[in-house]
Amino acid sequence: MIENIINKYGTPTYVFDIAKLLKRVEYLKSKLSFPLVYAVKANTFIIKELENCVSRFEICSSGEYEICDSLNIKDEMMVISGVYKEEDVISNMIKNRNILRYTVESLNQFNLLKKLAIENKKTVHLLLRLTSGNQFGITKEEIKEIISNLDTNYLIIDGLEYFSGTQKHNIERLEKEIIDLNNFIAEIEQDLHFKIEEVEFGPGLPVYYFQDSNFDEDAFLDKLNELLKTLNKKVSLEIGRSIASSCGYYLTKVVDFKTNQNGNFAILDGGINHLVYYGQMMAMKIPYYDLYINSEEKDELVYNLCGSLCTINDILVKNVLLKKLNIGDVFVFKNVGAYSITEGMSLFLSHPLPKVILYKNNHCYLVRDTFKTSNLNFPKIEE
Ligand SMILES: Cc1ncc(COP(=O)(O)O)c(C=O)c1O
């Protein structure tokens, strides 16, 4: 499949394998007995493919909302989240839609949602996001204040949202968070006589990107599942990375070489503007990749694999021993389904954006063609 895509579409290109994505979701569902909420920020190209196997989509910006809306995602599957909720956008949602849930990330957001719900006589369901001590969410005191002073039937507080960070591989840390959450819920229920019905919990599930990693995912998820059961609530799990990573491939070809006092460098037509491996350190770790080479080379060489940006940081892998490379050889980097496409610094150097292919039922669908970013970096002056 990959060879055909290389020949037909060229590089740089992302490929998202939908069968692999759905298999991954099935695996997560087999290990975790709670509905999944897909955090669309991880990859917006696979939202529609997940519509029938997750319970909701977590939407954190007006742009993500526009994408979901254009994909005809149903209102009841949307959770409107995000640290900044623009008044006109939220106003339009409350007035014209029947979106079921909004998270509350600040007291201002709460007041805005309250004002809009009352003005529009619409019932709005809320999840109050408990902060973990950063710019997101509100404090325990603020949550209690909101619950104690709730004076309208238009707002229904379903429960809490909690997400403290991504790539959390320490189960003890998750255990502590769940115990704290449990204690806080008990405090609310006892002191305020208010029932927390639901907890939307972001576990920040880890993805192991590098070849030396050693992770017992089965055991990790079993333990997490047991911990979540102790909440004794309707729990849903907000997940991005762990759902999306494994389905993604990034194809980039060798376009040039050089050798100097510091070694051999292979220059690729794509780099860190399109490829984000969380936890990569100075390109010292080796991600999972396949190499499609054009010749029968027997000799081997140690290479630094570099992208095409004007920064010395644009190294994908350092000091890797490979068969001697030729121009046109293609690297297929794996596990790039989450965040590479949405988080890469894709405007740097005005390189075109990669094509995006969805591979589904043995067919390739070109869902985004190459896109010239020079247009976006151009100062068009209005007359
Ligand atoms: C509120 C919230 N929920 C869920 C996620 C998804 O996290 P992950 O990709 O680690 O699953 C994020 C990621 O930033 C987030 O901010």
C-alpha cells in the first residue's frame, strides 16, 4: 500500500490508515469500560471516521467547531471546551444549536454561559473543569462557589472535567489524581448536598514512539480501569493521542546529502514542521520507521536525518546506521496520527503543506492536496 502511495502521491504526505484507527479504538474499548470522548485537536482528519465508535467529540476552538459542523457531527456529540470561548461563537451555538455540553474553564466563562442560557431560554449542561494548577480550569473553591450559588434552572451542572497533561505513563500519578478527585467529589456531595453525576476525565494516555521503549499497555490500562471504577460515577474518557497516533504515517524522501567534520547528513523534503514526536530529545531517539530504498546498496553509513527548515533543530534522527541512501529513497515515519498534523510548525519557511491521504477499504482518498503556505505568509495589503 505505502509503495503505491509513494508512487502516486509523492512526498511529503501523511497517510491515515482507517482500519488501523478503528482497530485501535476497539482495543481501547476492550480495556476501558467507559465511553470515549475524542479530543479532536489530535487530528481533525479522522473525526468522521470515529463518529460511530466514540460517544462525543471534545472541541476546543471555533475552528474545531467549524470543522465538526462541516462534517455534520451531531450537536449531542459535541462538548464545547477550550480555555477561550468567544462570546459571539458561544452565543450563536446557544441560540441556534442544541449542543448538550459546555465545559467551564473560568468564572467569566461561567457568567457568559449563564447569561446566554437565560437570554435564550435554553438549557445548557455544564462540566466544571477542575484545575491542576495551570492556566486551565477553576479551583475547588470556585467550583463550590458556582454550585452553591446556582440560581437558574437553565444551567445544569452535570459534573466535573479533569485533564492535567498528556503522555502520562506513571500510573501512580494517575492514581493520586483519581483519589484526589474522589475526595473532592465526596466533599461537594456532603457539604453542598449536590450530586456530581458525571466525570469527564482526560488520562493523557501515553504513546511509546521510540524503538527502545518497553511498555506493558495491557497492564497499564487494566490498572487505570480499576482506578476509574472507584469514582463510582458516569465516567467518560477524553483521549486524543492514544486513539490517533498509531494510524498515521508520514512519508518524506531524501533530496540531498552532505558530509562534513560532524558526519553525514541526509536532507529530507519534510521535517519537524510536519512531524512531532513527543519526548524526542535532540533527535537522539529513534522513532519507528520503514525505509523504501531504490537501489541494492550493501554498504552502510551513519546518518543524521535532517528536514528542510533553516534551523539546526530540524533533525529527525541523529546518528543512525543505514544502508547507503540515494536521492529519492523514502522514509515512512510511524505513529504520527496524533498532533503531527495539527501541532507541527507548518508555516516556517513557507514550505507547502503535505498531502493527506485517508486509506480506507483498500482505497486511497486524497482529503487534502498540497497547500501553498507562501499564500499565508504573504502580506496582502488591502487597497
Ligand atoms: C482538555 C483536554 N482533554 C484531552 C486532551 C487530549 O490529551 P491526549 O492527547 O493526551 O489524550 C487534551 C490535550 O491537550 C486536553 O487539553
